[in-house]
Amino acid sequence: MAYPTIVTSIQKTFLTNLVLLVILLSLGSCSVPALTNADNYGRSHEVYAVDFNPDDLSQLSIAKMDEGNWVEIGSFKNSPNARYNVEIKGDYLIVTTNKNPMDVPSYKTWLDYAREQFGYDQNDKYDIFETVEEGWIYEIDLKKHPLVNTEDHRLLMYERK
């Protein structure tokens, strides 16, 4: 004996939406842990601070964010083959990563200056880097965003996991 199955259109719609939601969460850039972890910001990356002096680009100091604290990794020679390379060519500050791809970096020193001098807040556009090669090379046009007059500069690198 066959039992008739009664599935209403509401049940079909609900099941379809549920399946689509599960597929989108599993394939999208956001994951369930990213949605529930407030410190993750919906990204899957490690954050590094790269400190440099634009008048002497021979050395870079690198620190890694760990549970809200910066952990010093050390000072490294700034070279084209290093994990990160920072150089000024003409009117451009160029940042390159050689180990893992990264999201668009942040120029923390410039952001702090813009907040202080121009009243920028978190709602203002602050991505001043232009993409040269997605994930690997980014640059700042120094005519539009000149270097801040200080010896210590900090870039935040968002290295993808």
C-alpha cells in the first residue's frame, strides 16, 4: 500500500532555501566560524605589522597579531626575496609579499594621520592601496597620499590562510 506524500509549496520553499543557504555558506568566503567569531571579521587571514623607516628601507620589523597582542617576530633585511618587500620607486610606495597571498594591506601610519588631521572615521574610505597583482603586489600613489613626516611607519598585512 502506497501512502500519499503531501508536501506543500511552503515546505518545498523552506527546504530549497535551507539547502541553498548550506551550499552558500560552505562555498562562500564566510564560514560558520567566521560568522560567529567577532574577532575574525569574516576573513580567513593572519595579520602582520610591518614597521619601516622610509628614509632607510634596508630593514623591516615584523610582528604578528596573536589574540589581540602583537608578538615580535624580528627584524629582517628588506629584499625582493624576503617575506615582505617595501620599496619606494618614483612616486609610488610598493609592497610585495613573496610567501603567501594577502588581501589589500592597510597603511596604519597614514590612517592615524588622516584621522587626526582630516577627521577621518571608520566610515571613510581608507583603502589607499591600488592593486598591481592581486594577492601579491600593491602600491600607493605618493602624489595622492604622501608619506607622513615621521621615521616610524606601519603597514598591516592581511596574509591569507
